[in-house]
Amino acid sequence: MEHVEVLIVGAGVAGLACARALADAGARPVVLERARGVGGRCATRRVDGLPVDHGLAFLHGGDPEFLAALDAVASPRCEGWPARVHGSGAPCQPAAFGWDQRRLAFEDGVSAFPKSLARALDVRLGQDVVAATVVDGAIRVTVGSGETLACRALVLALALEQARPLFAGLGDDGREVTALQRLLATLATVPCLTVLAGYPRRAGEPAWDMAYPEDSAVLQLLSHDSAKRSRPAQTALVLQARPAWSRRHVGGHPHAWAAEMLAEAGRLLGPWAAAPDWTQAHVWRHARLEPGNELAAPVLVRLAGGAALGLAGELFHPGGGVQAAFASGRRLARRLTADGG
């Protein structure tokens, strides 16, 4: 059984920011991630060599530490993106367009940011954590392969629905963990169905970077993703469905709901948008929090025997979004360092 100082489950921005801050303070955290890459919704796919951001379309914020971390990314950037916004529908993060917010995208894709945070960290991909228990004052974590790791501090930087099953083995005589379980049971994330679509350049070039349709019950946004790229060989759009529509269709076949979303794009933009050369469908089951559900700070509790359990993510900082996830991870790292792990 491997013993580590701090074990972080989840290599999204919150988990990576926490690990980065701990490493900068001299600790040696280990990060476990069930996916094949880091970043969570800071996700970029390459289709025929073209980067396509199919989670977050851009990054924004005003916190100096967050902006400094963005500036440290070694990728060409598109400052002020999106600059051309069409429609008066509600953005996922309305604050992104405030006067005090800096907006930007990366030509290599938004995943350049979490990859920058992860540099030189001990991040282990494809590690699905299935159980956590308290044994002899330490927390033992079991992954799907059967491997067990022990730590004195465990950080869960996961969507609520993914973190809840791990609480079962972390009981503390009915006190803090139980109270925390009851609080988190009242909160939930919302899904987002997403379609990536590619078109020949001759199909027409949207005159906007981002569209927020006000008269669509299906689509929340349409991102002109290829507008971020230098000399793209094709036009790429990313369509994201509204939360209520996503909830109703998340259990359906991707071909069916993707076809409905493309048909709606055709209604909004013209027939060309309904007939792409290629499409890919993606389900974000835990895309983001319901607005207004954020808590004030990350959670750190002591379990039986003195082991520490921390929770970080956009839930645990006001405002939500990537900046909140980043800030919560760093704040939790400071508390762990001050408390001695």
C-alpha cells in the first residue's frame, strides 16, 4: 500500500490548483483522475487537427492570482474573446461580460490552462476511486484496479454526485461528515448536452464569436469555435443545450438529441447549420451548479484519529465558474498547509 501526504481526487481546475499550491509550499500531493486527461470541462478535442473546445468556450475573471495563472500558460491567446456577441439570451456566466472581467481563449484550446497547472505534478490518469475509509487515523482510498493508497489528508475535488458515494466510509460518530452530507444533499449540478459540428469554409462564416439565442427552448449558446484559431481549414461550431432541455433528453440516444440540436441551429442560422460535414455528441452530466447555490469557502473537517477531509470546487467559492474553482483549490491548500495537513 502506497502512503502519500495529501491525496487529491479529481484533476479539474480545483484539484489541480490545490495540488499546485501545495507543491509550491513544499508538499508532495498525488492527484487521481478517472478520465484520460486533466481539466474537467476545460476540455479540448482535436478533430482533423483542429482544436475544438467542447466544454468551456472561454475563460474569464478578475482575481489577480487567477489571471497570473492564465498568463503563465504557454499558448497563444485570444484576448477579449468573445468580442462579437450575438443575441440577448442569458449566458451561463453573465458576470463574464462585466466591466471588471478579463476574457480570453487559447489557440491551443482551453485545456491549455489545466495542462499548465498540472505541469510537474504527480497526476495519475485513469484512476477511478471507488471507496474511502478511515483506518488507524489515516484515510485509505481504493481505486478500481484494487490498488490502495493511504493518506493523512484527502481532498475531493469532484462534482457533488461523484463525491457523495465516497462519504459512506468516512463516518465520524454522526458529527461533521453527516452534517456535511445533509448539506450537500440539498444541492445538485445540471447537465449540458453538447454537439460539435464542422462545416466547409464555403458554408458561410458566422459574423459573431458567440451567440446566445433568446427565442430558443433548445439551445443556450452557439460558439463559433474556429474563430479562435489561426487560419482554420474549416468552420467549427459548438452547440450547447439549455439545462431544462438537457435534463429531459440526457437519457436519450445521442443521435436523436444531436439531430434536434442541429435542426434548431438550422432554424436559427440557416439550412447550412443543420448539415455539417461531421458531428460529435458529448454529454456533460455535471456541467455546472444551479445559479446561486455556491457556498462561501472550501470545506476542511477532521475525522476520527485526526485525518483531514477537504472539499474544493466551484461550489465552494462565491460566483461559480473556473475562477471560483481555482480560488477554492488554492484556499483549501492554504488551510491544509496552516493546519499541518
